[in-house]
Amino acid sequence: MTEYPVSAFFLFLRHRLTSLYAPFVLAASCTVAFAQGPSPTAADTVKRGEYLARAGDCIACHTKPGDKLFSGGRPMPTPFGTLYSPNITPDNETGIGQWSADEFYSMMHTGRSRDGALLYPAMPFGAYTKVTRADSDAIFAYLKSVPPVRQPNRPHELRFPYNNRQLLIGWRTLYFHEGEYQPDPTRSVEWNRGAYLVDGLGHCSMCHTAINALGGSSESTAFEGGLIPMQDWYAPSLTSNKEAGLGDWTISDIADLLQKGVSRRGAVYGPMAEVVYDSLQYLSDDDVRAMAVYLKSLPQHGGATSGSNGNVSREERGLLFTLGGKIYQAQCASCHGKSGEGKLPDFPPLANNQSIQMTSAVNPIRMVLNGGYAPGTARNPMPYGMPPFAQSLTDDEVAAVVTYIRTAWGNRGAPVSAKEANALRSAALY
């Protein structure tokens, strides 16, 4: 399976490239339960594995845009070199055709390849270790059923010392906890199902938890948000009401955001749009609701987060606010409303929008520069988008309009500077 560099955050690079290919339509009609029922037929197992492969978003890493399903070879540039995802089709020579179900489960469960080599933690084995043996076997059966593709794996081009797998021993000691998911008997079946999907196959905390200098993350800060390295997008906290937390969201609004890509409270853009497009839109209503129930229950460990004063003087803030108001009325009000009230369900409100007011201004700056495009999903097949303004607004103007939407209408975000806008301008081109 995937073998990436020593830092766990390289998982985030799977979202680096915008999906350019049409979705492979996978079955999403079955809901996987923990309880054992009648022995499934081979066809049932493959169908179930297909569904679970969607839940694990395997396509995102293992299918190069425009190439054959799961044939690997997707380049992922990193500060440590370029990675290439492996072929996981059932080709006997270049894929996993000679693997056994035992070997596949061992890889998912222990983070070791078929030959015993330690996998780099960008392969989310820290989450996949929670997957049950039955579900692992179903995914393996599905992968064995797809057309084999003869495509040799391209070696990673990593610089020393990141190509030394022995360094992973220390990382695993600190951050890897092996073991299948154990249901919490004090919680409902629905909550446990959601926890299994979010913490296991969904590996959601890999983006929504801050990464430390060693490339690991602390369980004590799980889901409290963090900057996604190499992408210049910020994955907000999902805990309670911190940042863009879900504490006061309804279950229906959370489920809509996950499955449709839009809800009454907002829409997904950037890396999360690809997750919804490739994975979450195909999950059953019951599974998406279970995820929403679990996510809404996440506790807030730290204090509420709000904008700081930043590095902008009071005089500069006033000038930015005035200029930003003019730009907003000319460019934004027709969709988002004169007072930031939005026009649901297509244009989210900006007034009292938690994601606009986070300490990190990366996302609203990127939205103004890049534009915003929610994913086209089965339940939102014709999404509305926001055009990019990188070519028509200067750094000062971007800073002005972002400062305006972060501080107008009672919003309590901090102003941003032209320097911050300029730092993200190059990122907007990729």
C-alpha cells in the first residue's frame, strides 16, 4: 500500500491535486454494521468492500487523474521530495495480485507492508488499524475484483534522511496505537458507528488535528483544527463551538454538509470538497447521520477561539475596512447580501459565520483569491460557485475585503494585511 515520507502530514498531500476526473460510481446502498448476520456471498462481500473503499477515500491517493482505477502513480510533491502512490490493482507483478487477505489485514492493522517494511505514516494506518477484520477482508475482495493494471510503481524520490525507514520506529512509538475499534458500551449504536467511520476509515482527524514538529499529533488536541501543510488551507476545529465547531449545528445540517457539500450553515471548499466528491456523497443516509451524531458530540478541550488583533494598526484597519466595504458592495453583495445575510441554499451567509472569524485567515483569503466551488454531488448536482479574484484584485484590495467580511456585521475576526494576502497568492495558482 501507500508508502510516504516520515511526517504524518504527508497524508494531506492526497488532496493536493484538484480532482479532474469523473467519479467512479460505486454502490452506496448498503450500511455496514458491526453485528454478524448470515454468511454473505462473494458478490455481497465485493459490493460491501466497494462501499467501504469509498468510505476510506482510496481513490484520492491511488488513482491518478485521467488514469485507470487504483493504478497508482499519482505524484505528490513535498519539501522532502516527490512521492508516487502505488498500484493497488490485482496485477500479479505490479499490484497486489499475489497478496493474501491476511497480508492485507496485517498491513492495515500494523502499518507494515507485505515484506514487513514499515510504512510511512502518510498511509493512515493509525486510523485504519481500527478497521475490523471483516471490513478489511471486504475491501481486499473488492480490490481483487477490479481490472488489473500492469503499471510498475515509481520509486519515491526522497532526500536523505527521510528515505531511511528506521526513523519510523521512534515515530511509531510516540504516535501509533495499534488495535481495532472497540465500541463504547455507554454510547448508542449510532454513535459508535459514527466513531468507527470518523476515526477509522474516514481518518478525519488527520486533517483536523494540528501536526507538531515531529510530524505527529496529540490525542489531547484531536479535531481542534490546524493548518494543512503544503496546501495552505486551514482545517477548522470540529469540537463544540471552537472556531467553526459543530456544537450548535443540527444533525441535519452536519449530515447535509458531509453528503451534499452544502447546508444551511455553509459549504465545503478546497480539500474538503474533494473528500465529499470522492467519498462522502456515496455513503448511506444512516452512515452519514451516524458520523454527524459523533462529530456533534466531540468535546471542546481548549477555550473558544476568536480573532486576534493581528499586525495591523488601528489606522490601517480603518482604511482597510472602508476600502473593503466598497469592494464588497461592488463584487460580493449581489450573492452574499448587503449585510452578509447570504441567499440560502446557494450562497452561504458571511455575517456571524464562524469559519470567517477564525484566528487563521487563510481560508477566506484563499476563497477570495481562488474562488470557491462546492463539489457537484448527487444531491447537489448543479452547485453554485464563487469566481476567483486573484487576477482582478491587488494584495491591498484582497486584504481590504477580507478584513471587511471578518469584522463587519458584528463579526469578531481580526483584520488581515496585504503581506498575508501576497503570501497566499502563489498558492492560489495551484
